[in-house]
Amino acid sequence: MAKRTRYPGRPSGSRPAAKAAAVKAPPRTVGLTDAEMQRAAELEAELVARERAAIADNARRRARVGGLDAAVTADAGAPLSVRAAHEYAYVARDVRRIGLTAAVMFGILAILWFAVNVGGVTIF
């Protein structure tokens, strides 16, 4: 009985051309050569420099828009508390506004209490 193959027009068995191409290919050494390692180090240094420049540029742009000190926000080595203090300055501004609004509302309430209880002012 003949061997059944998926492709009827193709002979079964190995192809001699594939074996010859595999034998003629030069053997690849394991690992990288010194030139390849040096080129990889150069590429990595270039990418790191570009990334740092992009981070600094982005920080300067945000600082210009927000009116912050660009030297502090651009320093990636600054402590998180320092960067957060500059980054979230709007939170401190909002808390001050909330405090001012609460003080004004309390003052209005005190004036009304004084007018009604001490001054005898009636609304109706």
C-alpha cells in the first residue's frame, strides 16, 4: 500500500536541497561579538539620553503652563515629596479657597445670629 500524503503532487521524504543549504550555512556562535556589544551600548546610551531629554522638555513645558519652578519639576532625582508639592500646587490652592469660603459663610451666619438674637430683627 502506498503512503498517503497531504499533498499528492509532492514526493514524500526529505528534500536534498534543504539539507545542502543547512550544511553550507556558517555556524553561528553563541552570544554577541564585542562589536555588537559596543554598538548595543551606544544605542542604549543614545536612547537613554533621548528619553531624559524628552522628560525634561515635558517637565519644562508643564512648568511654563502651570507657572512652577522648572528646575525642581524637571529633576527626576528629586524626592517625590518635593515633586508632588510642585505638581499638586492646585490642591493647596483649592484647600485655601474652601477655607476662605467656609470662613465667609461662618461670618455671615454669625452676623445673622447677632441680628436676630441680640438686635431683635425679625424677618416676618
